[in-house]
Amino acid sequence: MKNLHLVIRKKFRLLQIYNNEQLIKTYKVALGFAPKEDKEIEGDGKMPEGEFYIFTKNENSKFYLSLGISYPNIEDAKRGLEKEIITPKEYDAIVEAIRQNKMPPQKTKLGGEIYIHGNGSSSDWTHGCIALKDEEIKEIFDEIPIGTKVKILP
């Protein structure tokens, strides 16, 4: 039985698929226009860091195929609430969605709509997403189920 999870290493521009602790495959990826730091607010071009999961698979993506990453997570929500970026109501909605392994609110000031998608990986061009070659996202899309864990490292 497979226990797949994804590890994204921002510094090295890599997406890796693991089965338990065994590395299965590595892909080169493109990131956002400001990829070095952790995402803070909508529109900053940064990619989040931390532990997430795939909450949706979109076969009709404008970027060929896409997998939705569960950003913001509870840690992002805590930071957002402490810095008064989001409201207590938004915080509660994020926490509840994460606890149920569902889509967290995507339209808060923390940002959202972070996806793994196609359309190329030759240079950093996204607004905070992870981009691969179309044939590579197809491989991943076909293999990775909703609920798969995703760890994004600096």
C-alpha cells in the first residue's frame, strides 16, 4: 500500500514524491516571483512554508492541471490573527477547514489559491504557486490523491 507525500524544497526548486521514507521521483519546479521567504499576505509573490495537504484536483485549470494546497494552515492563521491581518471569524473558519481536511478560506488577506500546476518550470514566474512541465504535472496528478500531505521547506 502506498503512503505518498510530497516535499517541496524551495531553495533547490524541487518537488519530490516519497512513499513513506523512500524517494520515488524528483521534479524541477518554478516558483513565485519572491520565493525565498514564507508567504505573509495576499499578492506578495511568496510561497508558503510548512505542512499542508492536497484539497482538490482541477482537471480544467488554466495552467493545464492543478492540485490545490491547503494554505493557509493553522500556523498561518495564528500569525494572521496575532498581526490583525485576519479577523477572529476568518481564523475560526481556517481552523475548522483544516481540522476537517477541507479547503481553507482562499480569499483572506493572508492569500490563498496556492497550487501545483503545469505551464512550465524553466524560470520563476508564478504568483506563489509551484509550476512544472505539463507532462510532469500529468504524472503527479494521476498518482496523487486528495488528502496527500505536502511539506514545503525553505
